[in-house]
Amino acid sequence: MTRIGLLSDTHSYLDEKIFDYYKEVDEIWHAGDIGSMEVVEKLEAFKPLRAVYGNIDDTKIRTSFPLNNIFECEELKIWITHIGGYPGRYNKRVREEMTVHNPDIFITGHSHILKIMPDKKHDLLHINPGACGIVGFHRMKTMVRFAIDGKKIKDMEVIELGLRGAIE
């Protein structure tokens, strides 16, 4: 079993509570708009990190992480990209690539809107962990924690870190 901490849209801000919530995870996945290499370094020093770059990320982050991170975890195929849309509303690039990559879990960021929903057409689970940074229009800082056990997704949890304007 692999325990995952999933976040997105940190925009250079890393709430210290993340480390408490993710102390039991095996890997951290970041769905883009990281914002700074300082965030990358803190996360990598804590747990193994898989990430993609987002639209606000600079050249250093863009050369460190891909647009699409496609890999297997346990017995599931994962596709992480920053701008992708959601079931029934995927962007053009994702629609064209969806049948090629054929993921079991499709993860995006960008919208700052937490969504966890099945896509019956593509037989996958779509996850957007919302945003856990303090830049953007979201009200609540959110992230997700879950486990993958073989072909099963288990223990899905939404974590609220507090209001966007609250820096602790």
C-alpha cells in the first residue's frame, strides 16, 4: 500500500500544517503552480515528491518538472497535469491525449476548486485537490490524502488547512 499526500497551487506558500498531515504518507504529489524552488526543496527534504509545473512556474521549476507526469503507482496508472479540466469539461489538449494515456487516476490543479469525481466515460477517478496556498480566489486552503492498495483507492480524505487569508 502506498499512502499519498496530494496538493496543488501553493504559489510559493507552504503551510507548516502540511507536514503534520503528511507525516504518515509515502509520497507527496504536487499538481502544479508550485511557485518557488524553496517549496520544492522543503517538500523533497520531507518525502519523495512527484510534481508537474503550472502556468505561474518559472523556468527553473519548468526544467525540473514535466507538463505531464504519467507513472504507475501500485497497479494503477496516474496522470498528473496542472491545467486539464474535469469530466465532461476537459481542455482540448487533455481530450486529445486521454485515450492515449488512459489513466486510472487523472489529477489536475489550476482551478483552485476541490473536486473528486468519477469519469464514467473514461473509467477513471478525477481529483483536483483545490489550492493550499494563499494566492487566488479560493476561500479555504485544501489538500487531499489517500492510499493506493493494488488496484484500489482507499481512505480518501479532504483536508482543510484554514481560510486562505489566515497565515499561521
